[in-house]
Amino acid sequence: MSHRLASKFGYYSLSGFAGSALVQLAVIWPQTWIAVGALGVLTVIYFVFLLVCIKGVLQGKRWAGVLNFNLLGVDAIESTAIVLLFVVGGLWTCLEIL
Amino acid sequence: MSGNSVGNPLMQLLDADLNSDRNRAIFRFLLAKVATAIRYVFPARATACYSGLVLGFALTFIPIAKNAPVRITLMLTFVGAGLVAVSAHELDEIQDDIDEVKQQKERDRQLRLYADTEAKNKVAETNLLRHGYELDKSLPRELQQLVAPSDGEPVRVLDADRAAFDAAVTAVQPKQQTAQSPSVEEQQPQLSGDHPTTKTTTVAAAHSKNNFTDTMQHIAQRLVSMTVVGVPGAGKGMFVSNLLRLVRQHHPQLHIFVMEGKGDEKEAGYWQGVANDIRSIQGLDESPLNIVSWINGCLEDFKAVEGAKLLIFDEVTYLYKVWQTTEKESFEDYIQYKIGLSSMGDSLQNYIWEIGQVSNAKDLGVTAGIRSLLKPIAIVSNHDRRAANALLGTKFVPLPEEGKKAVMQMCDLSECGRAVYDYVNDCWQSMPQLPNLSGFDRDTRSFATSEPQEPPAPEADPQPNIRADLERLLSVETPEPSRAPKRFGLTAEQISEVQKRISSLQPGAISSVKNIRQNSRLLRGQKIMQSDLAELFAYLAETQAIEWLAANDPQDFRYLGGL
């Protein structure tokens, strides 16, 4: 337990803030929904590739080990956490505002 | 919005009760508790960061939850995100600092371990080179001294001295049989009777000598500026001269500069062969102006010496008094220089040893505080108990718990009748017999003819040697040599006084027993019997040291030399 953990949580939560801010911006400026949709598609692709990769690793496929989800200079687990926080922030804001 | 918040207990709480006084109080209480807990766990800087983090989240989520206008919500979201980002960055920095401190501590610990290991290796190497083996450091100090090879020597030397002394007395006795009086016959059982006491004294003296030899070695090895005080004739010069020989062994490059204000040729041997520069002045014969001029000149020369140097300033009691009275300014300059030496001299390897008779700060021209800058060494002897008591009455050195009597008892137990206080052990101890390097024994007022440590060989000198005989008699290891009756019915002090009187005569000079007796306050004060004195002079005449001018009236004599 150190300050590093709280620091990382703070950094990653910015992703959630970004998702929330994007939704709020889309409410004010509807054209932004396109960007929200695009990011949503990219997120789905990310999770699909992540699932494929996990399945490949579990099945012992050689190509699965080559895949590396390196997002924002962090490893796959942290990258996934960032994406998840982005999605949660955006979705929660949508539910609250809309 | 309201439908979503109904099922959420947190939202319910925020919606329903956030503005109530009760819940505000609960929030304040909880926040205070959290802040206290955070402050307890983390330092103040971290507390601020965590507060910023919490505030950032609050700014972001509460407007959304409270269904605030979107523009305001968006603006507050950006502000909250910025606050969280800054706080997170700062927390990262704090953790970096903490890690850096931890690493530094670890590096320091490693360095200390390395230095300790290096030091231990150095000590082990030194012991290996010096003793041929490494002493077991787990042994007590006493046992370490016992197993140390150098410590076995003094006991053997003392035994050898005792045997040589007995042999010398035995060798002299047959030649005196015709002239021996009944008092001499009575003396023999007493001498033999002294053996058990002497043995005990010898063992104690050997132990004391070991301790004090170690102390001298320590002082010589780890030089400091110090003040050596002692009653007149206590052996300050002898102590310092012996110490200087050890210093020379440990510090061959040290420049030893001697300033002595007595100008006594008999004590020149103290410094010869060990000092690089010997400056001497007969302080009693010179005018105060000349003395001060001499001191200033010497000090200038000493200051000009480069590198490691040691100033021996002898007879400071007299010289300081003259100096203060004559030229106070330069004396004050010197005191400042001395303070500088005592505080900064160690790093520059510049030292000063003052040798004097009194330890009173006022007499030394300084305050007690400045006097304490120099490490103290004090020597007292039982030959002058009054002066010893006066010195022990000062605050220069601490007394043992038992008081002055304990110090005088140490003197009585010492083979040379002296006790010494040193700053290393911070205690008094009996002083062992040190080699007299001056060639003149002030206890017996006689010149030494051979090396002090070498016992005289009786068969090597067929002629009776009066001086040696008397000296041996005077150096008998008894608790109180000055009070024990000796040969010719005279005490050691009486004999030495007579010998001093005779040795002051020029060979061929005519004098009289009466004249010698009257000129000596000691002899007159101690009421020496004329018959005892006559017996001593008869012995001197027999050994051709003096010649009676009138055989039937042995009053006047001619000194033939040879003492």
C-alpha cells in the first residue's frame, strides 16, 4: 500500500471523467454523438480482441502471446481498466443526464 | 434521474438528506475522521493530495448526480479532472521522494557496513603486523593485555631490577664490614623483612605500569594539546620526555619544538635526540623583557614550521607570569593562538603541550573554560605532600571518591612515590618508574652514570661506587622510602641532601661537615646527629671520595671528586 496506488487510481479515473465529459458535450453539441459512437465501436473492438486473445492464451495458441494490448504505455490489464472506466463514466453519465 | 436515484441508497441519502443540518453534521464528522486518519497515516503533503483527489471526484460526480445544468456539470467535470490529475501527479512525486529516501538510507547503510568492514580489516591487519596474530576481541581487556606479547616484559624487568639490586647490596656489604656500625647490622633484617611487602608492591606496580604504559602509548598515538602539571620535582619532564620518545615512534614526521625556561643543563637530556628544535633560556637569570622577547621569537619560529608540529612549552607557570606582567598584548595573542590550536589544531596536526607547576587558571592567565580546552595530566609525589595536597585541591583534575588520601596512597604504592592523573582513563593511578632520560636524578640530587633501565653489574666495577650505592639504596621499592631508616642512621632524603651538598663542590675544594650541615635547611630541620653524619663521611673517606684534613679532628675535608 503506497501513494502510487492512489496516484494510478487518480490517473485512470481521468479516463472515466473523459467518457463522462464526452457524453455531456454530446448533450450540448449533438454532433459529438458521432465521436461517442466511434469510440463505442472502438471499445467493442478492443474487448472483442481482448476476449480472442484471452481465449487464445487459454488454448495455448502461439499467436495469442504475440498480441500485446499496450495502451497509454501500460500493460493489458491496466489498459483494460482504463477502457472500462471510460465506458463506465460515459454510461453512468448517460443514465444520469438522459 | 429521480427514478435512477431511488434504488441507489447513496443517491437516496444525497437527494433526501444532503441539506439537512443533521446530515451535514454527519458529513463534517466523517470528513474530519477521514482527514484525521489520513493525517495519521500520511504526512501533511499527502493529506493535501488526497483531499484534492476526493474534491476532484466530488466536483465531477455530485453535479451529475444532482442533475445540475449540463454546461455547469461539464465545466465542473473539467475542473475536477484537473484537480484529480494534479493530485495524482503530486502523489506520484511524493512516492518518488519516499522511494529516494529509502534508497539513500539503504545506500548509507551499505556504506557504513563497508566502512565498518574496512575498519575491522585494518585493525586486524595492524594487529597481525604488530603482534603476529589477531587478538581475540571478545576477551576482556585484562585478558587481552595478558596475552599481548609486549605486556610480559615489564614484570620480568622489575624482577630483574630487584635481583640486581639485591646483588648490588650484597656485593657492597663485604667491603664495608670494617666500617659498618651496629645500625647497619640492624638494617639487614629490615631489608629482608621488606620482601613480602615489596613483592606485593612489585605486582601492583607491574599492573600499574602496564596500564600506564598503555595510556602513554595511547597519548603518543592519538596526539592532542594538553597541559601537564605537577608539584616541583614530580617528574613532569621525565614523563614528557618518555612520552616524546613514544610520540617519535608513532609520528616520525612530527616537528617537535621545545621551549624550556629553566635552562638547566642537567635536564637537557630530556629533549636531546628527540626534539627537532630546542630553545632554552635561563629564566631566573634573564630580565623579563628578554624572556618575553625570547618567547615571542620562539613562537614566531614555531608558527613558521610547516606541517605537523608539536610545541613543548616548559615552565609555563613562571614564564606566563612574567609574560603577563611584562607584555599583556602578546600574551593575549598567544592565548588566542592556543585556543585556535586546541580547537582546530587536530585537523592541522598542530599541538601544544604546556608543562607547569600549578593548575590554577588565573596563574595560567586564562579562564577555567579556556584552561579546559587542553587535556589535563597531573602528577603528584609523596615527597612533597603539602604541594601535592595543594594541587589536588584545585578543580583542574577530579579526585577519586575516596579523596586526596586515596591519591597519596597511590603515591605510597608507586615504586617511584608518584601518582598520575590522565585524561585518557580519567582517573588517578600509581605512576611506574620511568627511565630518567636527563641523566640527573632530582630525587637523589645525583647524576646517573649508566642507563637507567640497565641494572648495574656489581662485578663489572671493582672500585666502590658511592653514588651508585647510595642511589640503589634510595631506589629501594618500599611504600615510604623517605621515612624508612637507611644506612649510616640517615634517611634517604638526608643522604641525598648530603650528597647534593658534596656534589656541588669543585674537586679539590675544602669544606667542613659543620658548614654542610648548617647550609642545609633539611639537615638542620631534621636534626641529624653529628655522629651519624660523621659515620657517613667516614665511609666517604674510606672510599676516597673525600680526604680529612686533620685525622684527629674530622671536621674539615677536601672533596676529591668521584661522587
